[in-house]
Amino acid sequence: MERRREAGYLCSRDKDNNIILEMEIEVRTVHLSKKSWAFALATDYVAKIQPFEKIRFNVIKDEKKFLDKVSPQDRVLVCDERGEALQSRPFSHRISQMRDGGIQKLFIVIGGPFGLPKEVVDRANITIQLSSFVMNQEVALIVLMEQVFRAYTILNNHPYHND
């Protein structure tokens, strides 16, 4: 599917030539080795999500740079143990609302072993928890990537998700 800008929005067209709004997603985390099992699995999830939405995964070496290249109109979703607990369908609905509301870029941020810097938490438009358990960032990354993939399968009526 060809992606392009029309009337300032990232979009594509379906087989009937209807405009489909799209949103770029960038998942950011810190201190993750490219040799890590989680890096490899997250890269696999990027490939699974790409047919549905433009997504990339970025390891930030310095937590102070989590908000680099985030503009005021972008959305920031933070994963934090104190965030809102969402099930898969409501999470997919949130993504759909942002995309269909014209949000062009969503940054999803996972902190390191000591959480996230205050300025990142303060900038967040949405804060969710991935579990009531505390987990390391590698496990959190994979849980997040699976839920993003699941969200897009729900939004596209793909049989992956079972209620």
C-alpha cells in the first residue's frame, strides 16, 4: 500500500480509492543491546505491524533525549506502572481515535530500570500500564509490541485476536 500526504495528512487509499488516514508510530526505550533477545523480537513485531501502520523502534542512549523531535502536535504515550489499565479492545480504540482524529505521529515511551524522567511523564498525553506487575524494560517492550500488533489486528478485523 502506497503511503503519501494528502491535504497535509499521512494517508493511503484502499482498493475502492477511499482515503485511509494513517499515523506514524515510534516506540522508544533505553539501554537495550542490539544483541538482546528483546531487540530481535521487537524487530519481528515491527515487521508484523508494518502492513497496518508505519512503525519504527528506536533505542535511545540518553533518557534526556526521549523527547527529541517530538513536536507539540504529536502524541506521547508513556508506559508506567501507575498508568491506566486498558484491555486490548479499549487500547485499540484509543489508537484508532488518535489516527482517525488526524494525529500524525505517536511516540510510545518505555523507561529504563528507574522509570522515566519527569519531563517525559509530564509531556505524556496518555499514560498506560502494561500490567499490574513491575517488569523490566525488555519484557515491557515485548508486551507493548504484541499489544500494538493486536490492536491493529482488531482494527482490521484480522482473526488474531479472540475475545
